[in-house]
Amino acid sequence: MDHEQAAGRGTLLALLRAAGGTVSEQVSRALEALVEEFRMEVAFVSEFRDGQRVVTHSVNAPGGPVVPVGMAHPLRETLCHSVVSGELEPLVPDTAANPRAAAHPHVSALGVGAYAITPLYAGSAVVGTLCCLSRSPGTMVDERDSVTLRAVAGYVGELLAGSPVPASQPRPVDLSLLSSVVVGERDLEGLTRQLLELIRQVTHLDTAFLSIIDWEAEEQRVLYSLNAGELNIPEGITAPWSDTLCHRAFEQGRSYTANVPDIWGESQVGRALGIVSYLTVPLHDADGSVVGTLCGASSRSQEIDSGQVAAMEMFARLVSGQLMRETARNAELARVAALEERMGRLRELAERDPLTGLLNRAGIQGWLATALVALRPDVEQLGVAFVDLDSFKPVNDSHGHSVGDEVLRRFALALGATGRPGDLYGRLGGDEFVVATLLPPTSAALAAWAGRLRRAAVAEIGEVRVTASVGAVGISDPQTPITEVLHRADEAMYRVKSADRSGGAGPVAA
């Protein structure tokens, strides 16, 4: 059984027991919880008496069908008997999809679209059933619900058999809120705020709050709170751990007192807030260490019984479970983020030229591959330029490699200033560079871009002045291989060099 599901069912039963009241009130409250949790339309208890199935308790959702108390049918004709005898399955979320259930007279006569039925026992004898019905298929009904149904049936069986149930005055509990807490998905704040409302409903204390303990600073801080009446404990308030009521409660092994001024009167924070009644249970992390508290408080003296303390402890387990999940999730997210950062640095090192900071051959190929896949030939072309420095070798020979390296770095900066930040600026190696961008699909746009590159492709260091030859091509076919793209740009660049040597002028764009 999943631990969270088991905790949810335990919470449901603890709340039902804590609510108290007469047997009839407690059974009706259990049926209301099932209607809400299973999203059914009616729930009822039937007893088997002298060959009859007699409805003894019944509740229905607003607008749902009514199964009146006192209604009786011959036992062997009922859906309840067919389930108890094993003729039909106990949970059927869609009777239309279950031929045996669909053929049952009561299913067709009552228009039952989904049902969940389980026996009620007195000792080992079946004395009746706990039933939930709906006219529509029930998407919420599954095997997990079967376990919940049997647990509630055991509780109802105790009530009807006269088993001891903690006595208290009836306390109104919002069962729709209870259901959403037990089965809903949420973050820590969402879960806690619903539980704080339930704590107030179950205990009738003025205030409920969740606190976190900072053991390094030895402080307790209220993270979330819900206030009513005269007492107000604001969110964000902090207090030295040694002065808190929680500290005293844990030291003395008592979760509750109705007389804080006499028992823990030395607590300054207790006096300042005017707390008279106080209930606290610890929150634990995965290692069992205390990380916070779940508390209720009131400015008047008020007794709390063992059932209400048990409900509070169950709430604390739910919050602790959520804390553990979020801690684990945050740790995993941090681990993944750190791994991605390291991988990003490695990719950067693998795809960057260490001298100029531009993309290297691998980075150039990766950028072009991505750009070609996304290319939209009807609205754009991929402009690719091959840039080759003119007479670069004599610079190294005459002025040394340090000057040559500075020339390459300045060329990189000059090229990077010619377009947008997302454009490709790369160094294939030596004195060869590649620049690429997306352009309108016209020859004029390509020629203007190539001319801008050629004007920028100049580096000067003192008396050293180096220019470059720029050849550009426009690619409109996304299927063009990367090697072909670079080859065509390289050929365009050599046509420029040839034209310059023979006295031609201007960049060549193909």
C-alpha cells in the first residue's frame, strides 16, 4: 500500500472519529465523506434482516437520487446481495462496460452507472453493506477507493455494533475540504493552508499555524498561519527557540495544555501573544529530525481530547511527507541544474575557439545544422560568408605570433559587430572565419550584407593593417549539406581574391 494513500485514509478516519456526535450523526458524516471523495451521488448503509435488505442510513449529493431510509427489498434480488455473494465485483466504475453488472435488474431499474459496495461485519458474519451509487460512470472509482471503502465500512461497523468511540460534542467539519486534502495534489503552501482550516474546525482553537525551526540560528519562524477570534499569530514572526511553547512541550513530552500561563508562564512569547491553550506536534524530515511544528492555539482555556490530538498528528505526517517530497524534488532540480551548467561549460569549451572566443569548427557545424532545419525558404535565406585574411602569414613572420594573435582577436570583434547577437561568428582555423545570418530572400539583401562584412573586416595594430577577402552565398534549400554550404562560401571567397588580384572591386555574393 502506498504510504501517502494509507496516511490519507488514516486522516479521514481520524477526522471522522474526532468529530464525535451520536451514532446516527457519525454514520451520516462518514457517508457524506464517501459521496464527496468518490464523486458519487448517493451513499447508504443497509442491514440484512429476515431475508430483507433494509436501508438504515442514507445521504445524497445535491440533486442526486434519494435512497430513503426504511426502504426494503428482498435480499436475494438486490445488488448488495450479488456483490456480497461474489456474483458481481465490488467496484464497477462503468456498469455499461461490465456485462454482468449491466444485466442486473436493480442496475437497469435504478439507472446505476457506477457503484462501490462492501460488506459490513459483526464479528465474522456479514450483517449488511456500505454502498455508493452514481447514475454516471465514476472516473474516481479504482482499487485504491476499495481499500478506503473497506476502512470506512470497518468504522461504520464499529459504530453500529456499539464499539467505543471517543465521545465529544458534534463539531462541524468541511468534508469537501477534507476530501481535497486527502486525495488532492498540491504544493506545501496549498496543503498546509487547507490543513490549517481543518485544524481549526476539528479543534475549535482560535489559531492554527505551521512553523519552521532554524537550528543554526536557534529560532522558530511561523511560515503559514490561520487566525480567528482574539488571538493573532502573524506569518513571518520569529522567536528564540529556547523561549517558545513548542520547545517546552517537546522537552516535557506533552503535546497539549489548556493552562499556558500557569504551566509555561516563563515563556515571553506565550505571554506576549496571550496564549492560554496550546497544541503542538512535530514535523520530521526523511532522517527523522524535527524541522518544524504544526500548532493550534487559543486565548481561552479549552480541552482537547485524544481523537483530536491523533488527527493533528496525522496532519503533521501529511505535511512532513510533503516537506520530504519538496526537499527531494528541490535537491534533484539543483543537481540537474548543476549538471546542465557543467555540461554547458563543457559544450562551450568544446565548441569555442580559445583565442578569439568565436565558435570553432564543431560549433560552426552545429549552428548551421540548426539553422538549416528551421529555415523557411518562402520568407528567408541563410546567408553564409567565408572570410579569409589577406597576407596574414607575413604579419606572423615579421611581427611575431603575439601580434598575429591580436590581429585575429580584433578581426573577431570587428565581425561580431556586423549583425545580430544570435548570428554565427566562427573561426574555422588559422586565418579563416565564417559568418552566417538569416536574410530576406533577395540578392540585394545578400550583397548588402556581404559588403557590410567586407568593410568591417579590417584590423589595425600600429603600423600593421590587415584586410580580408569576403565571399558570401545565399542558401534557400534546407536540405543542402553543411559541407556543400561551406564549400560554396569558400568558392565565393576565392572568386573575390581572384578579382582583387586582377584589379576588380567589391565583394562577391552568389
